[in-house]
Amino acid sequence: MTSQEFFARVWEMLIGRVDGPFTFRLLVQPTVAAILAVRAGLRDARENRPPYLWSIFTQTAGRRDLLRQGFADVGKVFVVAIALDVTYELIVFRWVYPGQAVIVAATLAFIPYLLIRGPVTRIARRSIRPQQKAAKTP
């Protein structure tokens, strides 16, 4: 099997997850990750922290703590995503492909979290600043 055939087969198996058993997870898991991202983004805005993904790329000193905090927020969703995907693989393929399970879990849990948390922080900070200014004026 050539590498091109291998990747074509992997891609076909990944795309095939859209149909069949457990398709509900393709909506539920990103939604839960988005809810967790909104909560974390609001917390970042209240604590006047910079947007999450931007901080990961620009703050080398605290990067490890930021990644640990993000995984703590989304870790359970990630674990459930892996468990459901392994179950899907056993039912459909009668075999477990751990690499594919990690790809699917990361796509369903981490990507929505990373894409939503920062913009929520920016939007919430805009609404928090006027409230803080109003509270400071006597």
C-alpha cells in the first residue's frame, strides 16, 4: 500500500464518521466545548487576561500553564470524544485506530474551544469596560 492510498483510506474513514452510529456526538461535543469556551472567555474578561489563543502564541513564559488550564477545561469533553470514537470504530470497523480517534476528539473538543474562547474574551471585555467606568465614577 502506497502512502497516497493509506492517506486516502484514512481520509475516507474520517469522513465516513458523519454517517452511521453516534452522529449526535458531532453536534453535542463541539457545543459542550463552545459552552466551556464561553465560560472561560468570560472569566478571562473579568480577570482582564488577554485572549487565550493569542496568549498561547505570544506569552512563552506562561504557555504551559495556559495549555494546562485549557486542557483542564476541555479534558473531559476530549476523553468522552475519544471513548465515543473508539466505540464507533469497534462497531463500524471492528478495530481501533487510535490516531484517528485522537484526530476526531481534537477536532470535536479542542478546535471549537480554541476558536471561541478568545473572541468571547474580546467581546465581553468591551461590555465590561463601560460597566467598570460607570462603577468608578461617583
